[in-house]
Amino acid sequence: MLFQTTDNVVPVKKTSSSRIKDRNEAVANPQTAGKPKAASKPKAASKPKPAENRKVTKAALSLRTVVIDTLADMKALEVKVLDVRGLTDIADFMVIASGTSDRHVRSVAQRVVEKTKEAGFRPHGVEGQQDSDWVLIDLSEMIVHVMLPRVREFYGLEKLWEITATKRAARA
């Protein structure tokens, strides 16, 4: 019997109940049946688990960290975080990332939504999952754009939002 994860295949052993084990021991070795077993040596401490398996409290995670880590795990391309606090009231940060295909864009966006929900952040809306050229995830204080490279180049959101507040004021 195998348990398969996305990372690897791990064999799983079937275990029987302790009562059946004791009964089998009694049949195989009647002289030791019913006697308490000798205490075994304590096991050495195991190595720390990788970061993805560790349980982390919600307070230790920030929304920005969750989103960036998820994008890295899903191999999103050209991830860029823009601080738009002085430019707009709709969000504090804007994250722009690219995917290699429409299926990749869709799966990256779905994973971002899943991981942010697990971390305790509720997405307010997701747009564009049908076409998957450009998926927008509204996380209240952060907006995540996952798009195809051709769409990203066409709209040029980085150029639009990188203009600092002082440059905007000078233009007005």
C-alpha cells in the first residue's frame, strides 16, 4: 500500500492492534506470554523537519510571506512586490507574478488562495479564473496578479505602479 503526495511516494505499513500482536506472541512463545516487556532505550531526537512540515502559528506568518512562499513553491516567474501604500487606498502591496501557461496561471492562483485560507487570511474575491490569462486575487491589504508573460508585458502594471507618490504629485 502506498501513500502518494505531490513530492514523493511514501510506503505505509499496515499495523494490527496490540491485542492481536499479544495473542500471536503467546502462540509463538508461550513462556514469555503475559510477562511485561523490558523497557526499550529512548530513541534519539530526530532531525528537525523541513520548513514546509513545521507547524507555524498564525501570528508568526504574515500575508506577504505566505503569498511569496506560495508563489515560489509553485514556480511562478518574475515575482515582483510593489509597495503602493502612498499611491492608493485599495491595498498596501501589489504582487505581480507570471505563469508559463494558462493552466499554470490557474493552478498558481488556486494555490495562493488555498494557502492564504490555511494561514487565516480570507480572500475577498478572485477574478479571471475562467480564461486564466490574468487572475486577480483580492486579499484586502494585498492584491495578487498572476498572468501570462504576454499579458503582463501588454498591460505593464509594474511601470504603472512604480511611479512614486512624489512623481505623481509633480505630474499633477
